[in-house]
Amino acid sequence: ILLHYGRCYHCQTENRFYFLSHCFRFQRILAENKMSNSKRKGREEEADATMAEANGAKKGTGAKALPTSQGLRYEDNFEDDVEDEVVVDSGNNMEVEGDSAAAQETNANRQLFRAGIDKLGENEQLDYDNSAYAMLHRMRCEWPCLSFDFVQDSLGANRTRYPMTSFMVAGTQSADPRENKILLYEMTDMYRTKKDREDDREISDDEESDDDNLDDDPIVRHRSIKHTGAVNRIRSMPQQPGIVATWSDTGRVYLWDLETQLNGIGFRGKATQQQIQSAAAESLGQGFQPIFSYKGHRDEGYALDWSSVDTGRLATGDCYREIRTFKVGQDGKVVVDGSPLLGHKASVEDIQWSPTETTVLSSCSCDGTVKIWDTRNRNSAMLSINAHDTDVNVISWNRSVAYLLASGADDGEFKVWDLRMIKPKKESDPVGHFTWHKKPVTSLEWHPTDESVIAVSGDDNQVSVWDLALEEDIEVGNQHPKLTNDVFGSSGQKVDIPPQLLFLHQGQDQPKEIHFHPQIPGLIGSTAADGIHMFICEPLDPKTNLLKT
């Protein structure tokens, strides 16, 4: 109930789509509020109001990294801005100080901005609402990164205490092929987002102790390694995080031992001066090379995945429709399995190893199919699903429920498949079919511990978060008519919001890949053409327990 039926901080009416509407409300709503309040203020405050509007306009500029003696530092212009035009009275009968008629009109004409469909008017820009995020940090990179991966560290699982620390690897797509790099990041001092108005939930002692540091800028330390060609895909081995695999647009698969570089940015605890100097010398040196290079693929590719069950087991797929498997031994030697897995009729776009079986993997292709393979039988796939009418770009295997597999396609649709219901040589229906995104799905991933939660990104500049266990409660809606008001897009058409849709994150240009952090509950990373975002949305914040409610 709390998840779907909340009270709007801005219009103070019950709002069924609480998290959605506050994730991407128009900047002009803020402007209207400021205008209505400025009428009630004396002429002596007009200059201050003008200055506040000027500061508020800076919010859309995002975060940028600045060099310091300790590494890279975020500069978050928006975190120091406080909107004081909305004053909320305590108690059940909450009222807004200001023009009540304007507030009612705003509520009656609620508008949702949908990227890829709606267009911003002249002098309009989208602004995020900090009440919708438990944490949000944004970073711009020198070159766009098509792919990244969280690196599992030794700081512990299920971390919820702020400030957060995270490690990741990413690969660039530079305009100059000679400038491509592997990037290693340590992101520290990631505090929770400061809200204009804290909600009424109880805050733990640990969270209160962090309040004084909410405005502190996160710190980013990094190392870079030269990489031949653009990095199409990059993955860190779960069992041995320092071993990293990359797919190059030159058609080669590389394996790298980056343990020294990770230690140089504090991966195994605070780095010593010797570790820092050793990592810097190694990464800058011309002699640093991958520990393995495979050139047996006939074309470049994007499909790449490590097995979470069989240590050192790697699979790759190329645009020539071949799938190769490898085994990295404890001595560092790499064995390439004999023949490729053949069966797709077009490019292999993604690969996922089974979360429970050592020899089972899944693949998807531009031929519209999803296939399940047993590497012991390399002649044909065990199962083949005619999943989509267009290219199947990505797949994700549920880590908690091993028979659930999700797929996303070029038409913006994503589907969920129950592998127990798939029969050989028979058409199968998905157990879930969702059509929210209006452009190709570029990435999707199940929550590592919550079996019903999945995140999806698309070329329509949206990252959507879903809880597939939710259903619309018609009886509750009928008892609360205020909660059933129609919601309209900016062009005036009615918007149908799926009840499973928890949250929409926007503000990125063409997000390409998303991941849940394996050790920080609810933390989502998203890389796009204009940088990397790290966020925990309120519905997934473990400290609010909204999902349990």
C-alpha cells in the first residue's frame, strides 16, 4: 500500500503514482510554485527569489569530476540547493502555504514525461526530485563507456550504512581508436541524497549519524589501461575479481590480470605508497599486456559472461553467430573448448550462464530466438524459443529462481520466460510481457536477491525498475476514488501505468548497460553516452522497507 498510495509532497493530495510522478516532474512546476509564492512576498525579497531561480537552473547541469590531489571529485551543484517554497504542516490534514487554487490546478493536470514520446517545450528542462531517491550520484567520463561491471570486493555483503564504497571496471568507446582504455574506479564517500523535506518514516541512529555529511562530495580514484580497440563488453570474474575479460571491436577477446591496479586504488584495503606507485608504473608502462588474447572469432561481438558456478568458465558470442567457451585454470592457463556452439542464424547478442548448472548457458540472437545450451552437446541447443519478432538484444537469468529468464528486444518489449514450460519444437508463451519502452531495450538484469524485481534500460533514455509480484488492487482503488484519477502525458493523452512499474530513472542519453551491485542492496549503476549514474531509488531502499510493506 505504501508503495503505490502515498501523499504528494508538492500538491499534498494522495497520489497513486507517487514515485513515478516525482521522478520526472517538469521544471516548470517548480517555476509556477516560485511565481505564486513571489506574489505573496514583498518587493524586498524579489532579488532573493530571482537569485534562487538562477541557482535552481543549475540543477540540470549534472555532476562533474574535478581533479584533486586524492583523485577525482564530484561537484554536485544541485545538492546545495534547497527549495523553500513548499511549506508542509504536520498532522494528517496537510496544507500547502501558497496559492491553493494553483496547487489544485497543478494536481488536476498532472503530466508525466515519457522519453521518446513527449517533447520538452522551449525553455523547459527535466529536473529530478530528490525525495524519490535514497542516493543519486552522477559522473561524466572522458569517453563514453558502452559497458561496465561492478567488482565484488571484500567490504562485506548487504551493506546499507552510508557512506557507500564501490569498485567497478569500464571500457571506453573513443573517437580515436588509439585512445581506448579500460577504466578502474573506486567510488567512496557516496552519501545518501539530501532531501528538501524528509518524509515521516523513522530514521535509524546510523542514518542520523550521517546527516552532517550529506553535502560532502563523493571521491573517485581511478586507473586506466590502454586497450586495443573500443571495448564492446567487459566483465569481472566473480570468484577472482582481478581477472577481467573484454570484447574488442577488433574481433579479439582479451583476459587481463588487474589485481595490482585494483590494489593501487584501495581494493584490498587502504593502498600503501608502494602499491600506488606499482599500479601507476604498470598501467602507464608500454609493456603492460593482457594475459590472454583470442583471435579465433570471425567477427567482433558483444556477448560475454563468466559462470558464477564454475570458476574460470567463460563464454563469448560474436556477430558471425558463433559461441565459444573457455576455461581459465588456477595456473592462469586458458583452454579453449574445441568446436563452437552453432545454431543461431544471426548475430549472437548476449550470453548468460545458468546460476545453478556448470554446463548450461543461454544465448539470444538477432534471429529473434533465445536458446538454452548444454556445452557437453555442442551439435545443437537443448531448447529454442521464438522469443520476439525483432532482434533479441539482451537476456538475464534470475539468480534466485533458476527457471526464470528475461529477454529484451529491439521493439522495446521485454518478456519473462518460465523454462519449465518450454517444450522442444513447440511454440511457448511468456509468463510476463511488458511494452513500456518505446525504443530498443539495451540492457536488463534481475535483482541479485529479490526474485521479482528487475531493471530495464532502453534507447528511449529511460531506466525502469519493476516488481513483477505486484498486481493492481481494484477493490482498494474503488474505495479511494482520489487514487484513481487519470494521468496524462504532456501531449494530453491518457497514460496507462502498469501496476508492476516501480520507478523510472531519466536524465541519461542512450543508456547502454545497467547492473545491480551484488553487495549493496538496491544500488543500480547505469552507463550511457553522457556518463555513469549510481542510484538507489526509494522503492528499493532497504532502510524504508517499502517492498516488505
